[in-house]
Amino acid sequence: MRGENNKEFDRLIKEFKSNYKKNKIPIEISFKEIVNGVKFNERYTHQIHAYPAKLLSHIPYFFLNNSYFSKCEDIIVDPFNGSGTVALECVLSKKNFYGADANPLANLISKVKVTNLNLENVKLTLKSIIDFSPLLERPSIPEVRNLNFWFPYKTIDSLSKILASIMEISDIEERNFFLISFSSIIKKVSYCDTRISVPVKLNPERYLDTKVKRKVKEKIDGIENIDVFEKFYQACSDNIARLAELYSTKSDLSKFKYLSTDARKLMISENEIMPNDYAKLIITSPPYAGAQKYIRSSSLNLGWTNLASLSEVSKLERNNIGREIHKKADIKISSTGIIEADLIIEEINKTNSERAFIANKYLEEMKTSIDEMYRVLQKGGHIILIIGNNKITGKEFNTQSYLTHYAISIGMKLQFKLIDNIKSYGLMTKRNKTADIISREYVLVFKK
Ligand SMILES: C[S@@+](CC[C@H](N)C(=O)[O-])C[C@H]1O[C@@H](n2cnc3c(N)ncnc32)[C@H](O)[C@@H]1O
């Protein structure tokens, strides 16, 4: 599959536009079929670290490699950048990238994905970590809640020794590479069930099937006898190979410009707000209404990497759009101005005021972030929103429709809507009794 201004993509975009204009119904497509021929999620550094609800990389690839939405050197923004899927695809397609994410782990993964390192030096550092860290005595242990509940004693000791060696590395970018490789093994060497994004302890008693029960018991035995140093060595070696593959493309990694921390206030440096009319294209997959606990999913990693102390974790939660945690005293429903949404929130409120408030707050905060996208977008530029609906207290919460409604009300023009199945979303889990798994996602294309 050829990148840059793929003629077939141009043809499809034209077709989507004219079909949608005629029929006004979302067009069912499969990005995996449209963008085929490459093992997408395997390539380059996309798999440097797991992250919940990662975007299928085919989607930014499709929207970046055509002559319709942007050209080389244009500025692209992802305000909900997560682990940097859009960022990496921007660098590969020679576009300048700015983004934001409220989760410091996400921001560090993204930076490391496109970091420029001398890999021969990295290999030497890795050898010295493996040779010397087992010899360290009593390194300090970072602040992680319920450490002994999640990790065997021997593992805590080995992890602390590796971490102490990493923190000694003076080159910040090299240190970050090792921190992210270290973070990538944290859940794998813990008692966490790695099929679930938030930490849940492996428990054989949860399963009736004796075969599954046995498998879970074997997994726990494996965790108790794991060689943490070997696991770390393997993770680093895999990530070195990923970076080497990225460097072989000779992409200009300095196209990755800056990441800020809030989609509602986009920045281009620590002190500079992103100017009006700055970006040519915004591609983003925002959080769902109360459906993913990004900070909780990352809590063990945030602690072990010293990216956030226990008290900082709760502060991070408060900045997260779509969060579930709210003070009881704050619960108060207000009109979102989107009639369809207000009606459903009123319905939910009859049986569950807390969930009604979560949905209400989510839409208010998403409206603010859409205002910010509109502000930074050039006239004639596009916003591509990738979002799904979910169920709240058993009722369909039609997020894509509410956000479309709002974007149009502030002056955006809807170009077309696509629907794709998201079987690839392995980390999307049923999050509580009142919500359903999100199984399809909408791609909404707006023009300013
Ligand atoms: C669906 S995920 C994005 C996944 C990303 N496209 C990827 O491929 O990894 C949504 C992201 O929104 C982030 N988020 C939540 N509230 C935010 C806020 N106020 N500002 C910026 N990002 C926020 C979450 O931390 C999460 O990483």
C-alpha cells in the first residue's frame, strides 16, 4: 500500500462526499479493507506500549495520505492524543504534529514513539542495567497503592532495582525510552488480568470451567516465578527493533512538535497558547461518556514510573473528560442545549442521577473541547472525529449524533459520516453493569 496522496483514497473521499450529500445516511465501510496490504498495527513503533482504546492506525493513515485534507508541512492536531497513533502517522506522512492528552503516561508513550536515539548507546545502557541492577541493595520503592496485593515480593524487589538503574541515566530521552519499556512490562509481571484495562486481580475462583480455572492458576504460578530482568530485557530489545524500523524510513522526527495536557486549552509550547486558525486538520478519537477509565487503567504504571504520586493521580482524574468520579455535592443536571441529549439525560436521571450527571458533564466538556478545535482550525480546514455510542443505564447514548449537532450549531459543515466495526478494540471492556460494549465507531468529517 503506497502512502502519500494515494489516488484511490482521493477517489473514495469524493465518492463518500457525494453519496452522503445525496442520501444523508452514514456509509458503512471497513478501514482494514480500504487500507490493506500492510500489517498496520505491527509496523514501526505503534506497539511500543499498550494503551486502552487505541485508534486503529489505518484511520489516520487514510486521512493523512490523500490530497484532499492536507499536504506536506501542514499542521495537524490531535487534542485527545492518547498513545500517539495520529502523531506517529503524521511524522510518517511528513506533517507537523501538535497534540494534547490529560494522561502523563500517554504523553510519555507518544514522545518515546518518535524519539531520536543512538541505538548503539541504548544497547550498551541496556547491557549495563541488566548486569548491574541485580546487584543493587535496597533501592527505594515508588509510591504505588497496594503494592503487595498486585506484585509478588521478589518482583517488587527486581522492579525497584531496574527502576533505580533507569533513574541514574543522565540523557533524558534515553531514560524515557527505558521508563516506557519498563512500564510496558508492569502489568505483565503483576497479578493483573491483562485482558482487562483497569487493574483486576487474576482469580481462578471466578471461573466455573475447570479448564479455564487451571489456566488462570498456571498463569498465577508463572507470575510468581517470572524472571523480571529477562522480561525487561526482551521488552527493551523489541522496542529497540521498533525504533530501528522507524529510523529506516528516514522520517523527520522533529515534525512531532509539542504535547499539552488539556484538549480544552491547546498549547504550542509550555507558555504559548495555540494561535487561532493554526491547524489545517484535526484528527481525534475523544473519550467515551463514562466508558473508559484512562487514569485508573494506568495507575500502576503512573506509580512505578514516578509520573504521578498517589495524590496527583486523583488530580489527573478530575481533568479527564468522560470520568466517572464526581463529588456527590456537585451532582446537578443542566441543559446541554442539544434537545435530543437533554431528553435522554432526563430519562436517565429518573433512575440514576449520578449516571445522568456523568453524561451531562461529559457533553458539556466535549462542547468546550469542540469550541477549542474550532478556534485553532483554519477556515477550509477539517475536523475528523472518531467516536462511538454507548449505553447508559440500558439506554442508547447517541454521542456521535449529539456532537454532530453541536459542531453544526457552531458553524461546522458536515461533509460525511462513515461507520466501521471496531473488533480491533481489544481493550474496550464492559465497564460496569449499566453500560454496554461499544462495538461500532463513527467517523464524522466536518469542514470549517
Ligand atoms: C480514545 S483515547 C485516545 C486514543 C488515541 N487515539 C490512541 O490511539 O492511543 C482518549 C484519550 O483522551 C484523553 N483525555 C481525557 N480527557 C482529556 C482532556 N481533558 N484533555 C486531553 N485529553 C484527554 C484520555 O487520557 C485518552 O488518552
